Amino acid sequence: MGKVKGNLVVGQSGGPTVVINSSLSGVIQEAMAQSAVGEIYGMYRGIRGLLKEEFIDLRRQPAGVVEGLRHTPGAALGTVRYKLSEADYDRILDVLKKHNIRYLHYIGGNDSSDTSWQLARLAASSGYELHVVAVPKTVDNDLVHTDHCPGYPSAARFVAMATRDTGRDTEAMGPESPVKILEVMGRNTGWLTAAAALARQEEGDPPHLVYVPERPVSVEQLLQDVERCYREREYVVIAMSEGAQESAGKTLGEAFAPKEVDTFGHRMKGGVSDFVATLLSGKLGLKVRLDKPNYLQRSLMVCASAVDLEEAFRVGKEAVKQAVGGCAEGIVTLVRAPGPGYHCSLEVVSLAEVANKEKMLPVEFMNEAGNYPTAAFLDYARPLVGALAPPYVRLSRATA
Amino acid sequence: MGKVKGNLVVGQSGGPTVVINSSLSGVIQEAMAQSAVGEIYGMYRGIRGLLKEEFIDLRRQPAGVVEGLRHTPGAALGTVRYKLSEADYDRILDVLKKHNIRYLHYIGGNDSSDTSWQLARLAASSGYELHVVAVPKTVDNDLVHTDHCPGYPSAARFVAMATRDTGRDTEAMGPESPVKILEVMGRNTGWLTAAAALARQEEGDPPHLVYVPERPVSVEQLLQDVERCYREREYVVIAMSEGAQESAGKTLGEAFAPKEVDTFGHRMKGGVSDFVATLLSGKLGLKVRLDKPNYLQRSLMVCASAVDLEEAFRVGKEAVKQAVGGCAEGIVTLVRAPGPGYHCSLEVVSLAEVANKEKMLPVEFMNEAGNYPTAAFLDYARPLVGALAPPYVRLSRATA
């Protein structure tokens, strides 16, 4: 297929990350370098911007803005959660034709891949030449056919740093408030929570327990785990997925959630870590403290992984190269080279292979007890997250 | 008074910070340089370590440890919350005499200053020569007679960075979940919450509202504030002290707290931001998201302020210099030089002037409406926190 001349549109979708704008910058910079590409449009707030013809002119931005995206968190185009339906198809085709859009790049995760896949099929079945190459992005790291997803390494770095540092805080407080729970994003998958284990510098360091949705833990087992850890060193740091389960499909504490409604008629929301905190203080008499950094996990720029920032940019550029090079539909994937030393090359797989699929943490990445990641996981994650330098010190307890 | 030869003991107290170990390193390094100082003891877990004669030998630490404390968060000696009483006095005098301790340094905030003050009076009234020079530390920044407290600039830097970055996240999500509340430490004072305003790079940037305990806000006013901000730009980022009040002495939402007890007989805890989230979604129909970084505010090393790290070290050294130089009792203070350019010199004031006093955010540091810090506050805080470089970019919305 020859290079079709036409305009390009790019959108961002789902939750922002610290590197989603790096991918956007990559798309724009590569698009400017390609003679086949005319105008470069940004969808304002995702696919809804396309439907409403709300475009941002990305070719004519003030000096420094496109490059500055590479260190700016959030989603500069605005994002959206919108499930495309067949009712939107006619409108979309009209807009694509009206603006002679031939290249479409959607930066996002699972749901966004489905949107891209629908758009590619729509164009193909209508005989309209459109090249749809998606750009992967999700802190959940749950896209299939890619070694990892841009956005994950930086969020994982936040989780590792937070665990290491709140761990030192907890150790310092000692028996007065010996249990810390760090609640980590991940309703269905434990990729991000597992990254807490990268905080461990030497044996006995936090985290001491790591619970992920893929490995349900009974209330009894949880109590035993915490009690054992507390006996060993008088403090316990737990990394817990917001979606941690007590049995398959049943979130921890679901059965205990308070039934009371508040003044406005809403059910009070608790969450897994609140339940576990109440459980531990009630059953073990231990004072528990919680950290719930929530959206900071995906936005705190100072924790960005250098590998992630660079890869997100490359992945954005690659999507444009592939589309202009003739690829009809696909999503860019990262393929890790075997052997020591870290390197990922870029490939493309069909959107059909990725849309609506979810990659869970593999069995071999968690220990038998289901309460700590394995060395295999650490080998996987460490090059993505990078070193947490400099190493911290501990005083020698040799008594005076 | 000549230099008495004797041993030195140092302890850490209250909540850890990212720089409390820098102060400890300063104490140790200065003590090693002073010929009047013999042994250098660390109290294991604060004053309780002194009572129990649990000392750590700080003069004979492995290579690199004392210097490494300067970039290690937490409290390396372990910390404690313990209110000294007269019942402890005899025991303390015995321990001081037994170990020939002549220099005592306690690193901490309000309560710790009171402990130091008690120790100084005890020694004086017993005719035992003891030099007690305290080292200030608190992220609350509420000690009197000092421009600011070591620990505050770094926690303030975390709050500013978190506000800036979660602000970009909220802006990207737009009308789908337009309100973000960042809950900030500070039960009685708003110093830390006010630092959120340092996130603002240009007009209209987050935060949009800042609520501190010193300036109560009625539920009606809060609703009006949020509605106005939402109308202006479709999203609202709020920095809220955990101790925000609706009238003097009455925490926001206190009256609405759920009365229900959980399975274990404990009252469910909500907190100010949970109440406000429920309020806003109920009354304004806006989806609210919360960030509760809690202990990460005082422990995330990557957010440390360079000024803070350096000052904490200097303050530790100064305490030893003063004690060895003959000062009987006091606490080191930071005194800011007037004029442009930032510089603080170190002085000492009597513990009697500082113990059990609390410095509130002055009236001129908040605007008339009580919902945003003034330029005067920003001028005060900016040199402590440092620049949040590099500046972020925003796409020009000129439509395509």
C-alpha cells in the first residue's frame, strides 16, 4: 500500500499517567517529520472530541510546548471514559471524511484498544482508507502481547519509593503504631502492588506482606501473616491492592461493609485497607496507619521512571511510522530482548489480539503462600523501575 | 563557664521527617569534632531509651553510616511519644550521672521541647551540670521563635508537588470526576496545607481552594466556593487540612460522623475529606476523588527540599556547638535575614520560651475569605520549598 496523503488525529483516553504526554509528544514529533501527514489534530477529551469535532491544532503550538509535554503529567488533550457504540458510527465516518483524516492514534488501555478496534473495522467495512495504530498506556500493566505498558514503570516506581519511605517511617514509630498499610491501585490485577517489593534493600526490609487480587487471602490467613511478621520485628508494612480478595471474586471485607447510609442517602464507602485496619486493630490489638496516595500513583512526576519516559515517547513515534508505512490497524507493543541487560524493541500486533483482554500477574510472579512477589517478578520489574539510589543506611545497634 | 568534659546523648522524638536524620548526622559529626565530648550515645526510641539505658554507640558506626543518615528518611534511632513526668526524675538523674552525660540533645517538636525543658530544670535544681540544647523538628511548622522548623520545607515541597501533579490529573479527567480533595496533615495548624498554593504556576492553576484549621468555613460557604470554582473551569482542586473546621474548635463534619460501630465494636472513622466528598456529591452532584498520602508527606525522600536537608544538618551541629560552648539550656532557632535573597542564621532561645507553645498561621498569610493563602505566605514559603522545575506546559486550545 502506498503512502496516502491526509490528516492525522490523536487522542488520549482513560486514566492519565506521568508519561502519556510523552507518547503524545512522540506522535506529534513523528507526524511533523512525515511528508504524508498534513494537519495534526488532537481530539479534545478523547473520542468524544472526535464526535463533536473539537480538535486542537497540534502542528501550530507555541515554541517549546510539544517538547515540554515530555515532562508534564496528566493528559494534555484531556481524556474520557466513553464506550463507543454503533450509534456513533455514521457520525464518525462523516467527521473522518470531512477532515480527510487518514491516520488515527488513540493512546490508552484496554477499553481504548476496543475503541481503536471498532474504528479500524468501521473504516474497513466502509471502504474508507484509515490507518489506526494505537499507543499502549496503562498503569495497570494489563495489556496482553506487550512486555509491559508505558505508564506502569513510573507508577511502579512511585509504589516502590512510597513503600521504602513509609516503611522507614513505620520502623521509626515502632510498637506505638506498628502496622502500615499502603493501598495501591489495581482493582483486578496486582502488577502495581507487586512493585512494592522493589523497595526491599536488605532482608527484613519493608514490605513484609503483599496482597494482590490474583491471590485471594482469607481473613484467618491474613491475621496469621501479620501476627507472624509483627513477632519477628515489631512492625509490619503491607502493600495491598485496592482489589485484594478474600476468595475469588469477593473483595476483602465486602461482607463487613457498613450498611449505614449517610446524611445524603449515600452508602459510606470504606475500601479494603479500611476494613483490614479495623480487622487488625480489633483482632490483634495493633494500631494501624494507612497511606492512600490514590491518584498520586499515576501523576507524581518526580517519581517518573527514565526508561518509561523514553519508551513512551518512542512508542508514540513508532505508531505514526507504522501507520504512515501502511499498517492498516494495530497496537504498538514492547518486546523485551532475552538475556541480561535490558532492551525492548517495538512491534505491532492486531488490535483484535489485544482489545478487551486482560493480562493477570502470572502464577510464577507470586510465592506459594500468595503473599509476596518472587525473584522472577523482581527480575522483570527492576529494569523498568530503575535503581532507588542512593541506598539508605541503618545504625548499627551495637549497644554503647 | 568552662567546657565540661563528658559524654553526650541524643534522641529523636515524635513523628519522623525526611530530614530528622540529617539533624542527627549534624549532632554526631559536630560531637566527634569537639574534644570536650567523650562517648556519643543515641537514645533507642527517644527518652524511653534513656530511662531504660538503651543506648546506641554513635561514635563507632560502620563507615558511611553517619554521612548516609543525611539522605535516609525516618528516624534512625527510633522515636517515641512519651510524656515525661516527675515520677521519672530520679531514674533520669541516676542514668545521667552513671554515664557521666553532660550534653543532651533532643530532636523534636512541641512535646519534645517540653521534655527538654523538664530535663534542663531537673538538672539545674539538682546541681548536676547538664547542657540541654534541643534541635527543632516538625512538619507542622508550629514552633514559636523560629522562622520555620526543619522538616516543614520538605513536607511542604511534597504537598506542593502533589497538588501540582494531582491537579493535572484532575484537569485531564474534566467533568467526569471534576473535584479532587488532597487531605493534608495538620490537626491544629494550616502551615502545610497552605503550601499547596506553591503549585500554582499561572492564574487558574490548582489549587483552587485551600482550607486550614485557623479559618473555619461553614458548610454553606464551602458549597458556594466549590460551585463557583466549578463554574469557572469545570474542575476544582481542594487542599484541605485534616483539621479543617466549620466553626472554632469544631472539625468539619463532626456532627455528621457515622454513629455506627463496626464488627469489632470500633467507631468507623471518616475524616474531614470523606465528609466533604459526601457533601459535595450529595449537594452539588459532583463526583469527588480523594488523595490521602498521609505519612508519605513526611517521608517521601525524593521530595526533600535542598534547603531543608542542609539546614537540618546545620541546626544539629549548632546545638552541639552551643552546648559545648557553655549554653545551659535552649533550642536552636532559624532567623531569616531581611531583604531579598534567602538566608537564615542560627540562634538559641530558652526552652521556656518555646515549650508547649503553638504558632498558628498568621492572619496575613490567608486571604479575607479564608480560602486561599496570600502572596505574603508564598514569599515566606517559596525559598524554603524551592522551585518546582521544570515548568509544565499546556496545549494552546486554538481550534484546528
